[in-house]
Amino acid sequence: MSEQTPTGPVLACFAHPDDAEICAGGTLAKWASAGREVHLLVLTNGDRGSDDPARDRAELARTRAVETESGARVLGLASARVFGDVHDGELENTAAIRDRVVRVIREARPQTLVANDPTAWIFDGEGYVNHADHRTAGAIALDSVFPGAGNPHFFARHLAEGLSAWSVRDVWLGWTLQPNRFEDITPTMPTKLSALAEHKSQVEDDLLGHFREWLPKEAAEAGARIGVEHAEAFRCISLD
């Protein structure tokens, strides 16, 4: 897609409450500070985000919903919502889930949708297999954009309720193995880390220290591709 700076509303669609900060927090904060209306949609309640077998999952889900709101405020987002009835690790690309995502797209009417790349399964050299929820969330986001939200024959009852079909202009996929766009986040790298720190249930002192080391290093590697201090990498698709 063009290297021109995109404009208009944004919808970020991710699987877990801290995914947006880790994957694209610097870019979302940058766009919000530039005046774009940025919304966040989280597709699971994150209730398995703990290694403690005694942790109450319902309480954890409530905590993570609050942390999502706090992180969104730090990023400067216009709104944040969580599908509180979808359990962590159980996200499926069903018509019922797409119905809900398409509704949010038709409500927010974003020019840009940000998600993660559903084709990325294994990150060689990083010892990491991409979470199934991440892959599924990316597929849901893409299917909800096309052929979902823009086609009035998909989830037509929305139209009867006053929501018209809406075509997203461009899609930015993070956590990708095929980046074609590097967004300078040098000014908002501290904001990205501060927003992530709001997810206290996930980033206790030791793990937060890991992120404070790893995320800037990753962003520096991406930044070197375009000659800036820090950047985030995306696979961008223009749907114009």
C-alpha cells in the first residue's frame, strides 16, 4: 500500500486484553495523538492468562477488562470493549462471532483495521509458536472486513437496525512474517510500554522488565529498516 499517512477512524481487533499494546501500541498511540479516532475490540476475556492453578478465572476476566480500559486510556483510544463471554483459548471463527465483529465495524466505520497476521504460525529463532487465538482473531478480523461488513447481504439484520454496510479501506496486520510497512513509533515507544504496564495481572515486575528490554529491542530492529530509532512492522493490505 501507499506510504502516505492513513486518515480516518481506526478499529484494532485482537484476541487478548494486552495484545494491542504488545503488537501495535506505538502505532495506535501515534494515530490517536494525531487526532484519529481509535477503537479497540478484544475478542476473548483473557481468563486463562495465569500460570497459577488456584487463580479464579472469573475474577481474572474482570481484572483484565479493567486493565484493558486502563491501557486504552494511556494509549489515548476513543473506546475499548471486550467480548467477556468468550473464554481465552476457545476463540473460534464462527458466523456468530463474525456477526458481532461486523456490527462493531459498521458502528465504528473505520478507514483502517489493525489486527495480527493469521498466516504467521511459527516465529523461527524466537522459540515461539503463535497462539491459536491470535491466528483465529486475525482470520476473524479479515473475514469480517471482507466479505463481511461491506456486503449488505451479510448479517442483513444490522441494516434493518439502522447500520449500513461499511467497507474498510486498509488493513494493517502485525505479528507478521511478511512485513511491507514499518511505522515510526519513536515518540510513542514510552506510551506503548506505559500502556502495557497497566496490564498488571500479566506483567508483574520480572515480566515487565522482560518486556521493557524485548519490545524496544524488537522496535529498534524494525526501526533500522527505515532509519528511525523505533518502529512497528506490519503487513499492509490496501482494499481501495
